[in-house]
Amino acid sequence: MKGQLDVETPEEYIAALEEPRKSEIQRIHDLIRRTVPDLEPHIRSKMIGYGTYHYKYATGREGDWFKIGLASNKNYISIYACGVCKGGYVAELNRHRLPKANIGKSCIRFKKLDDLDVDVLKEIFLICADGDYST
């Protein structure tokens, strides 16, 4: 899978991709960086993560994860919007505003950035940057 690159930095991740995916991922990376510049980019689980938060489940399991994730997969691009807003996952709550995307609880899957409303993505990124991460 293209998203599972063995790299150490976001720059290496993007550089390892082939066109036209490389340009798409670079555009999304730049959009995230402009929209939520305080979320530091890093590699987590072999994809680009932005910002971190600590989680702890009632079972006692805990760890750190990114607030926003970006991955290039074989057939699509994935943005992981891990924030919670108004009692629901921010990606899922905005499904109706991104009709060309396939959306799960916290995952937005699509072919190219031009298929999405960039203003909606920016709103999602801002909510993730400042959002609730309770489970």
C-alpha cells in the first residue's frame, strides 16, 4: 500500500510518492500547514500526522495519536480527522458537506483535492486542532 512508506520525515514521505499523487499530497500537506500551523507534522504509523493528543480508554489502554493524519493509499487519499465535535466525529458530522468523498467515523477518502470543498476541510482541520479528544 502506498500509505505504508518506511520513512522518517513528512518530506521523505512526500518525496517517495510518484506523480500525480506526490503533487496531491503536497497540496494537502501545504493546506494543513497553512490552516493549522501549530500542529507539528511527523510520521506516525507510516503516514503523516499533525499534532498529537494523549488518549486513555476505560480499559486502561492509553497512547498518543495524531489530531490529523494524511496517507496516500493505493486507490485513494485518506485524511484522518480525529477530533470530536457536538458529540460526534468531526469527519462523520460533515459527510453531507463532502459528497464526493467516502467518509467513515474519522476518515475522509477521496481521489483528488479538487473533489472536495477546501473551506469545509479547513473547518475540519481547525476543529481537530482545538477539538475534544475524549473517548
